[in-house]
Amino acid sequence: MISFLEGTIELKAEKFVVVNVGGIGYKVFSNPEILTKIPEKGEVVKFWTHQYVREDSVELYGFVHFAELELFETLISISGIGPKGALGVLGVAPVDTLKRAIASGDTSYLTRVSGIGKKTAEKIVLELKDKMLGKGISSLHAPELKEEADALDALVQLGYSQREAREALSHVPKEITGTERRLKEVLKMLGKK
């Protein structure tokens, strides 16, 4: 089992990178949000990895942070959730936000993923809610999650991609609450670019 890789980036594509480790190129799949966090070609990178073995292929999935890997492995342990679905879920929001959403029973974050419908989202929440609460993840942040979801939806309606909207919302200070106030702050930031 390959737990992590550290090497230089040889190729960076939309859904994967090739990492040169001692003269051997490893193709590491990840989601676009994670791939934007890594350096460009020729620079050193470290990935926490999960080796996914099927009868017809062996694939590596890589993550910048160990918490991303843990949630990925937890998601793929659920029947019906494969690596691509788990990567999609991880691309929806930061790991802490996803854990809080699952702990509070909020399926709205999960249904934003292509290929994950309401029943699958409910299954994820049903199977993982107690695990998240058992790990000390609070379910008391449901109003914050609703505000975040509403602000995200509004930005997407205004024509921003989910990635742009999530990135901008992540820079809004935590003390700014309320959907309208958060939106105004994000639009100010986006207007300066």
C-alpha cells in the first residue's frame, strides 16, 4: 500500500498529476480543487494517497491534507460510493464544512455533486452522522451551513462557478454572518479582481 508520495511534478492535468519519484512517474488522481493547491511542473509536492485496486486497474488518489484522505476513505467505505463520487463530494466544500453538514444531517451540500442524488446523500448522512458526532464534530452549526449554502447558490446564479464561489466565500471573515452580508463582502472582493 502506498501511503504517500513525494516528488516533482512532471505533468499537471485537469483530473490528475504525474509525480516523478526517483525516476518513476506515478499518475495520481484528485479533484480540481485539490489540484489548484499544488505547485506547477518541476516543483516538489507531497500527496497523501489511497491505492484503489479493482480487477482491471490500480489507481492512486492523492490529497494535500491528511484530513481529505480520511474523509475520502470514509466515503468510499459506503456501498455505492466510488472514488469518483467521493472526489466529487470533497470538491463541494472544505472538509470541516462537509463534516459539519453530515453531522447536522444537511444533505444539501452533498446533492450539489453530479451523480449524487437525494437518496445517496441521505445514505451518506445516515451512515456517517454518528461517526462524525463520535469524533467531536458539532451539529450545532446548521444555521451557518444554511447561510453558506444560500450564499453559494446566489453566487452560482450570478454566473460564478462553484469553485470561484467557494473560494471567495472561504475568504470572508467568520465574524461576518448572514447571507446578505456575506454576499456583499464576496461581491466586493470579486469586484476588485
